[in-house]
Amino acid sequence: MVYVHGKLPDLIKEYLEYSFAKIDGVKFIVANSVILEGVNLPVDSLFILNTYSLNIKGLTNLIGRVNRLNEVFSEEDKYLKKLSPKIHFINSEKYNGIRGKMENKIKLLRNGFFKDEVKNPLLLNFNFEEFEQKLNDKVESGGSESSKIKALSEVQDLQDRERFIIFGEDTPSYRIMRILSESELSTNYQNYRDVFRLIESRVHEVMASPEWLGEDVINKIYLLFIHGLEENICNYEFARLKQAKARDFYRMFIDKLHRFSLKEHISDMVEYFYSIRNQQSGRDFYIGQSYGEKSKFNEDRNSYGQNVFIDLASKTHKELVNIALVKIKIESDFVSYILNQYVTILYELELISEGDYNKHIYGTENRKNSDFVKVGFSGSLVNRLDRDGQIKNLTLGEFGDVICKDEFREYMRNKDALMKFEVEKFIEL
């Protein structure tokens, strides 16, 4: 049996799904909604324990995971009864809640009618009047007027930004504001228009500052996007970078993310947990909303926040290993989807060099090595192959295919299953 959820590192999740599909001894897979992400697995029966947040499309997609057509019409098993998959709805209070009625969701399947809802305000067929009317209907049925005003404001704001990007005049000031507007930075700030204007003025200042060149990438993010703007930041995870300790952590984490294998990274993280578990930072260790068990007093907001902390001292060794796995995934996603966005903006504004950009994003300034990362290799894998002198045995073809010499296949012969799995996504060994 394997367990899969969205907070597993992608490589581990993919390897577990591969193991379920290829290893006869693995008979069951337990998963949350991450299983909806389009992975084809040889599933014969499905047991649905929770239908929360599943609409008709999501429910149909989930059921579609069972007995895919390539399994039904396979040469090895010509068994057409698989066209009628075994789907079991388990309406349990433990998993579906006291008020969870699966009956209502099952009835949706009888409809079979899918109505596309155009929610993207930037599409031509988005109807603002219909959108406003739906919000009015919600208010009439007990919804909040302030929520309606906020939703309308966000749509109009997005449309205004798009018009600015498309029709703005081509000036140095416009270029900076366009780069900021094209990003998702606006969602991280309150009063983002005023913030953007302040950031624009800072860009001109730092370009003329010799001290700026001596700062590393993490500090440059802090100085340009955080310092003095703390009250306007509404993304709590990003706001943590105002603390020097948080910036130190991400310098260390990004370096290890590129250098360490996943096994090495987990071992290093667990060792770190043991070093701080009896300190205040260990008793109030930040893990995020998904796995948080406690809140703590937030001096900046003068209130108790959400449950985003755990007490490492209360955890067993096995639990610490699992927490390390989850923490690596959470922080990797933060780096990939939030932090790297700011690094890209710095590069587009010509505030960091191409070498600094490549070192942060790919873990190397070596052009050939970064090319392998661009086609999908993890930075840690590339660094390991580089340390072992194997990059010379790999080349990239005209269409991004990876070509290896016999020496590389010999090198991989005795490597562990996880490393072989990652390499075989690109090379047939």
C-alpha cells in the first residue's frame, strides 16, 4: 500500500505512483484530491471517503481514474467488464463530516451536463453584468455586501492592469510598472498601486547605489520589496522574510535544495530539528496551515494567528522524518512559486546578473549544467552528476532529448531505485 498527498515532494509522489502501477505487490493507493491531477493508474476499484469541494466535473474526473481505456483494451487483459467500474461511496462521519451528504453528489452524476463558467475577467466572453448579478443574488440570499464590493473591485482592477500592460506608453517608467504589473505581486500587497510606485522609485535609487552590488539575491528581495513596506504585505509567508533569521534559513535551504539529494536533505533537516527541538524556535516551529497544530502571539499584528506552528519536542523520530519530508515540499513550493517570482523580476529589471539568476534558480552558473535543469533535471541531480564527473557523458539533442554514453549507463547500474527513476524520465537506461 502507498499513500500519496499534495505535500509530498514531487519526485517521491511520482515514484510512489510509478510503484503502484508497476509493482505487483503494491495493491492499494490511498490519496487525497492530488489523484485528480491526470495520472493514469491501473485502478480497478475506487472508494470515495470524502466529496467535499468536488463539483460534477471533479467527481467525474475522479471516477475517470478507474479502468482507463488503455487498461480495458489492453492486449494482456481483454476484460470488457472493466467498462463498468466499481465505484463505492463511503458516507462516514469520520471522513465526510456529520453533515456530509454524498447522496447529493451522487445525484449530480445523473445529470451529465457540464456548464462552463467563464471566471477569467480577461477573456472576451467574460460578462461583467452577469458576474455582478450573481454577486447581487448572493447578497440578497444573505451574503456580505463588503464581499461583493471586494470581488467587483478585484475584477475591475485586473482589467485595468491588463489595459495598462497592452496600451501603456513605451517609457522607462512604463517598463518598470509593466514588469511589476505582469507579475502576481499585486496579490501580495494591500494598496499595491502605491507600493508599485514606491518600488519604481527604489529601482532608480538602487541602480545608482554601489552598496546594492554587494548584497546577495535574498537581501536584494528584502531591500526592494519588503523593507519599509511591511504594513502593506498581506502574504504572511512572504512577510516572514522581514526577519533576518528567515532570510538566513532560505539562503541555507536554497543552497541545500540544489546540492543535496532528497535523502541527504531529509537527513539534514531531521538533524536540524533535533538541534532546535528544545529551544523556543523548536517549540514554535513554522510548518504552515496544512500541518499546523498551534498558533502563537503575533507581535506585529497584536493578535493570535492561525495554526501554523508545531512543537518539535513532542514528536517521535518517525514523525520528525515525515515532518522533514513535508517541510521540504512546502518550502520548495514557496521558493518555486513565490520567491523565484521576485528573483525573475530583479533579473528583468537588470538588478541582478545572469550568473546570479542562474545560481539562484538552477543552482549553477555553468551554462551546460543549467541547460539540463531547464529540460527537467533537478538541480540536486545535476550537481551530483557534476561531482561524479558524469556531465561529460551527457549531451542535449536538437529537440531537448538527452543522449548518454555507455559510460553513463554503467555509472547508473548500481544506483538506488529513486535516482534511477528520476534519470529514466529522460534517458532509457
